[in-house]
Amino acid sequence: MNTLPLPTTDVTPPSLPMRTLRFLLQIAGYTLGFLLLLGLTFLALRIPAAEALRSLWTGAFGDAQNGHLAALSNTLIETTPLVLTGLGVVVAWRAGLFSIGGEGQLLMGALAATALAKVGGHLPAPLLTVLMVLVATLSGAVWGALAGWLRVRRNVQEVISTIMLNYVAKFVVSWLVLGVLQEHTHHNPQSESLPNTVLFARLLPRQWSDNMQTSLHGGVFLALLAVLVIAVALYRTPMGFGLRVMGQNAEAARAAHFPVDALRMRAMAISGGLCGLAGVIELLGSSTGSLPANDFSSGWGYTAVPVALLGGLHPGGTLLSALFFGALTAGCRNLSQFQGVPTVLIYLIQGMAVLAVVGGRASRARRTGSETE
Amino acid sequence: MTVVGGALLGTLSLATPLLLAALGETVVQRSGVVNVGLEGMMLTGAFAAFVGTVLSVHLPYHLLGADPNPYFGLVVAVLAGMLIALVFALFVVRLAANQVVVGVVVNLLALGLTGTLLRTLPRTGGGFLQTQALPQIFFNQTILTPLAFIAVPCVWWWLFRTRRGLELRACGEQPVAAEAAGIPVMRRRTAAILFGGAMAGLAGAFLSVGDVPTFQEGMSAGRGFIALAIVTSGRWNPWGCLIAALVFGFTDRLQIQGQAIGLHIPHDLLLALPYIATLLILAFGSGWSVSPAALGRPYRRT
């Protein structure tokens, strides 16, 4: 970051076929390592490895017997929030801001949307849906910008402030949902259910999957759209250029008259907005649209960090790695249903995956003498 | 015992794990490394202390007697904390990888590893995981509480009144200059991280065998992150950490006793209070200005 020398060795970029080959070899290596790790874990838990792996695969992609649609729909549902929160991490970390605040921003998004639904229940359904999405994105952005403001004006490390804001958001949600936003009977710790017209439509008709309603919803398109928008914003706009320069070297960016403070605020706001969007998509994509007082998010905001890191902090890579983690989550759910495998196994896999990538990158950088991250 | 005395001791005991972890992290950050994996190290310590206590019965020749020995658990917790700290140091110091990234990974690994290994443990009647707690040696406190409070002046003395402490702080302020002066920066940072791991292990042990002798998935419940906040709001000084840890312990205690003494603040807001307090302290204290200058920056010998 500051005092390191420029690369001393002559680094000419390898040719495209070489790069492709190296990339494929890497993927193969990671896949092998991944399967090995899983196998070892299953052995340690005294679970038949082959059967467990098959169950994992079936959970994520289905099988010939039960069809593929239901499983694939589960995978995509798990992928959707991870894409958005992962993109949030990409934007912030690319700008050199190590935000871990996705969880809180996501909760604040869902909370704001719920509050709007309470106040504006009389609005026509499509309008209410659109407004909820906008308000959630906005309030996620505000929650993110709060950490940005603390960094820019008060010099508070964003690592710490975003974690603190996650906890504050969590308790604000349970306070309000158990208070003014609670459903009218006051029996259940959740907010009012929303009418079906407000919720996202189910994409796959029943008859496609043995009359079982798969819960794939329109949110998946919003996530894909976000990947495109963020990719363009990062690589094809002056602001994106500024963010990336700042992420490489903030002092150099300041010296080159980039508006570093404004860029930091913007990066945190965009990052938070994406997470807020993830929150409302999960709310509107659920079967009832009611916000529970606790455990609304199954750690999407935190998982976003390994998702984005494994995706090389790149929007396209993040989409792929979110798919990988989405499939893994859906697969693990199937696994835990049938064989008593802990769901936390997924964290172990995530950790190992990121460690392999980070370790590989760092040791390469050490050999060539260039910067990591 | 009076109500006030009870509240005071409650505060001390709630502050203990935070203080232990924060003191270790203070040394780590003074050496120029920020360890976001503190949470995971505490969780590992909690798990290791629990397992160590359970397994102490199976030592050869019944070395520690026939009953589970929580002190053996403490030793195992310290070793486990240092082991995971060694992995962290390998990536952060040797490979000069991004410290926040590796910290996040440590948290994930700890959560996954302890949760998975938990399933391999034998369960006692009723499916509960239980073992022996640390004995309370005075005023209903285990050995860890006095240990944490005695560690405050010790760490302060070492950091600010010894040559080694000065050298460590130099590594965190100007690693290049320190190296030029003959201080092995990478080795000192590794040593600091190992100390941080050991302290985090003890802090974790307090959670699992200190009070209610059990282990639950993810039982550190964000305390490692609070300890990080304590280091920052304590201005990288052990005495500051002591004050901040006590404030946290007190607010924690307040939310437990809040209802009992008829405070009319919603429960959830009381729970959020410590985090809001940290944010306010960080925002309106002088913050960055006193932080080690090279904090968070990887250093590589050239």
C-alpha cells in the first residue's frame, strides 16, 4: 500500500490460451480440493461419503426421479440475495472500504419496506411494490452512508462501524416488529402478512413440477440486472474509475484530485443500497411477506464477503460464486434433512475456499513481488 | 450481598472475556496488525476449553484425576487460540495477505469447524453437552476474572515501559524504520498475533467453562467484535480497554437487570445500547489520530 517497490521482475502478461489453461487448471484444482475436503469431513462425521455427495448434488440440481426444476429453483432462490449483497461488498471493497455491514443494511431495507407497507397499505398493489423496493434500497443506502460518513468525517474505521451498525439494525428490527409494526393479533413475533398482489409472482407454473409450487420469484431478474448495472458502473463510468483508483491507493487518488471523500460516501451508499434491495427482495419473494422480529436473514450479509472474495471482487465473478454458494446452501439443506449433517459445514467450506484463493493469490504476488489485493 | 455489590460483580464478570480478548488485540494492533478474526479465535477457545475439560478424564494414568478438570480445558483453549493465530499469522505476516480478508476467513473457519466437530462429541443424558465449570475462587468469580484485571497493568507496563514493548510499537508505527533499526518486524508481529490468540482462547474459555459449562454453536455471539470495538474506543491502551470493557459489562448487566429495577426502556433498545455507545465513542472521541500509523498495512521485508 505505501512503501512497497514496483515489480522488479519483467512481467509480461501470458497469452490468452495460456491464461485460459491456467484458469481451467485452477478451477480443476479447487474442485478437487473441495471434493477432498468434503469427503474427509464426511469421513470424520462417519457418514457414507458417496451417498452424502449425491444428496448434496440432488439438493442443488435435482435428479431424474424428482425432476430438476424444484432443486434448481431452490438454488436460484439461495443465490439471489447473495448476488446482491456480494455486489455490495464488491463496490465497497473495490473502493478500499472494508465494509462488513451488509447484514444491517439488508435488515434496514426490509424494515423500511415493511413500515411503508403498514402506512401505505391502501395504495394499489403494483405501485406499493415499486415504492417498497425504492424505499428499501434508499434506506439500505442511508445505513451504508452512515458508515461512510463516520469514516469520512469522524475517521472511524468502517470495519468496526459497519459491524456495530449490524447489531444496531438487528435490535431496531426486533424492537419495531415487536412494537408498532407487529401484526394485528399481536400473537406472532412478526409483521403483518402482505396481500399476494403485492408480493413477487411465482415464475414457474405448478404443472411444470408435479403440481408442487416452486418458489422461484421475479427477484432473480433484479439480481441479474444489478450485476449488469454494477459492472457497467465500475468499469465504464468515471465514478467507477475513481472508486477503483481510490481502492488501489487512496493517497494517490487524492493527489490526483479525485474527490476521495465524496467517492467514499457514494461507494458506501451504493453498497448499502444493494443490500437494502436484497432485503426487500427476500421480503417480497417470501410466501407471506411478513418480517419476523428475529432471524429474517440467514446471514446473507455476512456470507457476502466470501462470495465477493471468491468472485475476485468482480461483478461477473460474484455472480458465479453466488451461484456456487447458492447451490451449496441448497445442497447442504438437503443433506441436513436426510443425514443429520450440521448446516454450519457450509461455513467451513466457504472459509476453506476463500483461504485457498487468497493464499494462492498472495503467494503468487510474493513470487512476483507485486501487491496483493 | 447487597444489590449494588451484586451488580458490580456481575459487571466484572461480564467484562472479563471482553477485557481478556481486548488486551490481546491491543498488543496485536500495536504491532500494526488488525485481527478481525478475534470472534473466531474466541469461539475456538470456547470449544477447545470445553473439549479439553471433557477429555481431561481420558488422560493416561488419570493424570488429573477421574473428574473433568476445567484447568486442563484452559490450557487446551490457550493452545487452540495460538494454533489458529498461527494460521492467521502465516497468511497475514508471511504471505502479506489482506488482514481483513483473512480475519473474516478465520471467523468462518472457526464457526464451521467447531459446529462440525461438535457433532462428533459424545452427548450426556438428555442430549445436553455439559461438563465441569471452573471453580469459583472468591466472590463467586473464577480465576479468569482476577487474571484479566491483573493483566491490565502488566500489558501496559510491557508495552510502554520495556524495550521490547517499544520495539513492538515501532513495528506498528514505522515498520520500515523498525526493520532498519534491526528489529525483526515479521517475527515480532507473529509473536504479537500468537499472544492475541492465547488471550482470545482464554476469553473463549470463560464463555464455555467459566459460568455455565456448556458449548453452543456460535456461542461467542459477537463478543469478539465488541472486543475489537473496545480496543479502538480504549485508544489502544490497556487502561482505556479496562474502562471500555467495564462500560460494556455494565450496559450488558443493565439490560439483564433493567426490567427488574423497573427501567422503562424497551428491552431491544437496551441490547443495542453498547453498540450505539461504541459508535458514539468512536465518532466523537479523537479516533484515528492515536491509532498505530501502520495499522492494517501488510509489511514485507524488501
